Amino acid sequence: MIRLLSKLAILGLILAQGLIIAADDFAPPYPENKPFKDSWRKAKQQCQSGLLNEAMASFSGLLLEARIENNEKGEAECLMALGTLFWDSGDLVKSADYYAKALKIAGEKEWGSLRIFCETALAVYDLYRSGKSYRENAQFALSEASFLKAIELSRRIKSANHEAKCLRQLSINDYYESRLEKFFLLNKRAYEISGQNNLFREKANSAFNMAFYHLKSGRFYDAYLAFQEAGEIYHRLGLPDDETECFHNVALIYYEMGSYECALRRLSRCLAETRNAELRTAILNSMGNARKKLALIDNDRSGLAEAVSYYRQALDLAIEGKNRFFQTVILNNLGYHYFKMNQVPLALRYFELSQEASRDIPDRELKGTVRANLGNAYFSLGEYGLAEKSYLSARRCLDDERYAGILWEVFFGLGQCHQHGGKPDEALSCYLRSVRMIEATADKIGGEYERANFLHDKFDVSEAAIGLLVGECDFDSLGQSTLAKIVAVIESARAGKKAEAPAGPGFSAPQGNRTGKRYGWLLGKLSEMIHVAEYGPESLLDPEDEFFHSLKSSGEERLKTSDSSLADDEWSPSIPDEKTAIVMYFISDSISLAIIMRGDKVEGYRLPAKGRLEKDIAGYLKLMSSAPQSEFQEKRAAQRLLGEIFVPDHEKKLKDIRNIVVIPDGILCYLPFESLALNTPSGEGPIYMVQKYNISYAPSLSALLSSPGQTVKSSKAKSVLVMGKSDYHEYSSSTDDEYLASMRQAYSQLGAAFSSLTGVAREVKNIGGVVGRGKSDILLDQSAAEEYLKNNSLFQYRILHFACHGLIDENLPMRSALVLTRKRTSGEDGFLHVNEIKSLKLNAELVVLSSCQTGKGRLGRGTGAMSLAKAFIYAGARSVLSTL
């Protein structure tokens, strides 16, 4: 079996096998011959029942009978039916051979419809082969054109068999191009066509790919159901290896959810159920990954040795099967394993072997990855010249922005080599290119949580770039263009421009107003300034620089839509109104900054070292959460901390400011700025910030300035939706639901318990009493089901209140969830995960999360806390009340 992207833990997309069980609805060629007519009907029934081998045998017998009887019409019809069956089975060469033989007879006898069908089927076959060949050589535009033409021809002859297979192949191009939504929709269409035409095997293949999409999107239960469906079809069709591959991927769902023990058990069963060498190689590789994760959690050296043994078994199979692709993947995995174990010389040897194995494979992405890893190993050993050579080799393999997900690391490595070589200008250029590659990759990631997950380990790039931009200078000496570049680099580290809008008054920037246009112009200016810093001013006019031409075009497009009267102005950021100031923080190991934007002014200040900030803020938070102290003592602590992190001489500089938007970073994400204390000009003593300013928070500057504005009013709006769950009996340890049992095990490792919440019923009823009848929907226990949120419009509610268990996973933020009622017949698992939360369409002014730690989450460097509260903001809530 040929699978796509085995290097990604062999999650696999079905590539080469056409798996459609049907023949076209031809009339029996001998209507007067009852035995032949009965055999023909039997063969068609076998097709529609998915009995591929039996149908082939029946049509082969009919073909032999037609030849003995010297009936060329019957012979041609049987040849055409066999051509379709072999197309369905994936033996495309035999399929074309049968169609060609049928065409020869039809052409000689001038049977028009039969001739047209066979000619068109052969044309589809040629286009199909061309499409795959173009894709293997990364010529995606030509590949897409071939498959689109093949689909058009398939529809012309009304062949669902051909159309479904070509749709699925076309979807693979979209996967390579990171167009995952289109990948899903094409497979969904192929799935529907297959279901309508009883094309069971193709239906299973499409379900497999749809499951893969759900897995990549973090929709674990949807992925589980789709893999189960595909596996059941494969089982009915007698395809054990395909069935095992489905359950291999189910094991990987548990791996992605952090249930590594369950994943290992399932992988072991999969290994025992197949003798297919390639599939066993993939499973052993996955077992190595899962065992390594468990060993790292438990600090188990014997477990690490066991993980290596799985990798070595997989490698032995790959060598025996002369599979250079798998050899490259597994050698690279072993190198990465030893690199993370700080055994860099051994890691280097494996990376070198992986590079050697990759010479004979066409996969440029994998080749570039191996060379980038080799550069990282050389750099760790202080071999900067060899590291630079490896990074440049990776750069040659990855020659366009499609590979930005790897190129960011290549440019970052090159920048580090230049910096060690005493070339700061070249280093800065590479760092800024790395920033661009990170942005390009993040822009292709659909969800904000997924984007933040991608960005959380890329912060070193921003830190290196800002370190060189600031250097040892006093901020007063930095020009506006340097400040613009610093702001743009910080923005890149904050999950892109599509982020939540802050809560509070005065922060909307409606489409089409001058603020929105100014900001569009500002982004264009930032883009241009950084491009000049990277490539020099002349490069903006260089028509030959095709690779980086697109990097400049985004800024140009924004300039086209901006206010032309601003084009000749000096750069100045546009703040939503003159009474608003934005304070953006950047906290890193080497440099910590505060950038203040108010009106047309931008100023920067250095902050104390990261270690000192964390110590002082942690102490302050502890003081706030302890038993009340004297007001004097609390205000002194609040005043002292404000002096460390806020605007110097703020009494004068922010004299006319009423609204402050804080864009926090690091531990500042947990600091309530409202509680900090200000000096008063009159000398009457300190007051709390909340007494003078409206404080709100945003994750990024672009999020603030692209805010949708005030909540849309609805004539059908109700005040409140309250969902409360007090009884968790369906989540008990005695459940016979395998999926739920695995989820319980995974969450129990986080200390989660599904105990009853006795106060929830009273809480829910009290809220209903306050709001009043007719103005709220109250859903308690059995009514508080996940599917209610999925199947009903939530746009009418101004306030949503959830009282239930909350589960927070700081290691795997996508697994964090609210736990609602589980109804097994609904197709929902009861866990409202973050990716499902952010997909809700909300119009709420406030969401209240009466659950534990809903404001906490993994604290990403530059991306803030990956919390449930943030997920509701992504869904459209104006503000969220959460717990720490």
C-alpha cells in the first residue's frame, strides 16, 4: 500500500489505490440468453456488494463465454466492465489495457457510446498518471490542472468511479499546499459520491482522509469516528492491512491526546495483526515515538532504550525492503532522539546517515529537514562553518515559500552562524527572513490555537532579531523605522493579526474608517521597512527576485487599500482615539522591553531582567492571594511593582489618557494591572490604576486595531444562556465506552476527577431567578449537552454562563475542555475542547466560566496563556470572566 506523508508518524493519506466497487450500468449483451443474463446480474450484484474479486471472476467468465460464442458486443462490454473493476482495485495498467481492448472492438464496429466511454476513460487514465507525476516533482499547478481535466471528463461520461478517485487525488495537492479546508471538502465530495453509488472502498478511503483532516485539526472524536467507519468498511471488504492502518491511526489519536500508554497498547495490537513490511515499519516508528514520550515523562532510561529498539526494528525493516524513504525518516528520528538527549556527536552521525539515504528520494521537504537538522547538530558542536554549509544545502532543497515551515529554522541557523562570525548585519537580515518564514507558515494555519501552538517554540527568533535591533542603544536614540521593525517582530511572535478583540470601551476600528485605513497603511509601511532591512532598498524594485517578491506584495496590497493621503506622511501608528494608550511588553532571557503608543508617538523603555521581573511579580501575586494585609502595605507593593514595569513619569506623559490597553507577555499575563498603584500629582497618596483608567487586554497590536467593534444587537436576543452540570455519572470509571475510558485515563494523569458538583444546581437556579423568566435559557445536567451548542444559534445571547468541570492541559492545550453532558447517540463526546469552543459563533458581551483554572493554560513565550478563556474570545465574546 502506498501512503502519503509517512514521515508524519505515518498518519497517511491513501494515494495510489483506487478503491471503488461498481461497474457501469450496462445492459446485458444477450437479452435472449437467460443463463448469460442471470450471470450478468450476479456480477453486477457482486460489484454493488463490494465483492471485488468475485465480480472480476464473474466478468472474466462472461468474457470467456462471449469469445467462445464469437459475440464481439458481449466481449467489448465485459472488457469495459473489467476495465472499471481494475480501475477500482488500483491496478490502473490492467484497467487501461482492458479499456484499450474494448475500444479496439468498439472502434471497428462503430459502437459510438461504448467507444466514447473507453476513449474518455483512457484519457482520464493518462491525466491521472500525469497529475501524480507532476505532484511527485512538486509541479502542483500542472498536477491540479491534470486532475481537474480528469474530473471534467469523468463527469462527461457520468462515471462516479473515475470522478471519486480523481477528486481524492486532487485533494492530496491541497494537502501539500496546506489548504486543509479544501482538502477536507474534496474528500467529503468523494465520500458523498461513493456513498450514493455504493462505491464502498472509495468511500472508506475518503472517510480515512476526512479522519486525517480531523486529526490534524484537533477534532479527535470526529477523527476517531471516521477512522472507525473506514476500518469497518475495510473489514467487511476483507482488507486486513487497510483495517490495521485505520486502527494504527486511532492509536495516534490517543498519542496526540497524550494518552501514550493507551497508544502503545493499540500499536502493539496493530503490529501483531499485520505481516505487511511497510505497515510494520510505520507502526514500529510510531511505537518508538510513543515509548519515548512515556519515558521522558517518567524519567525512565530503560524506556528510552526501548524506544530506540523500536526505531532500530523499523530501520531494519526499511533496509531489508530497500525503502530509502523510511530509512531517511527513521535515521532522522534517531538523530533527533539523541540530539534531545544531548548526545550530539551520536545524533550527528545519524543525521549524516539520514542525509546519505535521502539522496535517492524525490521528497525535497524531507531532504531539507534532514540537512537543517544536520546544521543544528554542527552548530551545537561549535562547527559554525559546517553548520552554515548544511543550512545553505537545506536552503537549496527548499527553494520557495511553500517550505516556510522549515525555512524559518534554516534562516535562523544561518543568522546564528553570521552572529558568531561577527557579521551582525548579515545575521539581522537572516533573522528577519526567519521572521517572515514564520509569518508565512502561521498565515496558512486556520485556527488561532493551532497558530499559537506553532509559534510557541519560535520565540528565540524574535528575541535574536530584537536583540540586534536594540543593541546597547538608549531607546531615545532609536529612530521611528527601528521602532517599527521592533513592533513588527513582536507582532510576529504573537500569533499573527487575527486575534481576539479586547474588552472595554473605546477600542473598535470599524472597516472603512480612517483608523482602519491608517492601520492598513501602517502595516504596509512596516512590511516595506523590514524588506529594506533584509534585502536593501534596491530590492524593492528588483523584478528578478521572484522568490521574495511575494514577501513584499502583501505590504503593497495593503497600501492599495489605504488612504492615499497618508502615503507621503512620516510613519505614525494610529491609536483608536486620543484618550487611549497601548502598552506592549516583550519579555525574554536577554532583553525585556515596554513599548508605549499614544496618539502619534511611540516610545520604548528597557525593563529589569526577566528573572527579576518573574520573582517580583510572583511575590506580588502571592501577596494578593494571601490573607489581607494592611492597605498601606498592599499599596506600597503595588506602587513598587508599577515603578518597575510601567511608563516612567506616567503622571505627566499619560495625563490626558483614560483608556489603557495592555499587551502582556510572559508572567505579565497573570498580573491584574488594575491592582497596581499610581502616584497622584496632588500628592494625596497612591491610588489604584482601576480608579483612574479603563484597563483592557489584547494579545497583539493587530488584534486590537482589527477589533469588530461593539456587539451586534439582535431583535430576538435573550439575556443569558446558563449551562450547568452537577452530575457526572456517565463519566464514572465503570463505563464500557472505550473512547471515554481512554479520555478518563489521559485526564486523570492531570489530576482531573469527574466528581459531582453539588453547588451547581443552586448556582444555575439563582441566576435564572435574577435574570427573570423569558429572558434566559437554563440548561441543567441532561439538558446541558455539547450538541446544544453545536446545533443551535448562540448569536442571540448577550451573556453565557458555564458551571461545570474544566480540564486544563498545559502540555497539550488543544486537549483543554469544559466537561458537559455526554450522550452517546449524539455523535459528541461531551468534552467541549478549545478547537470546538473557538468554532462557536458568539455575539456575547460576557462569557462567565464558573470552572476551575479557566484563565490558566500553557504560558507561551510571546503568545500568552493558552486558556479556555482565550478560546471563547476567539469565538467572538467581547469579554470573559475566568478563574486562576
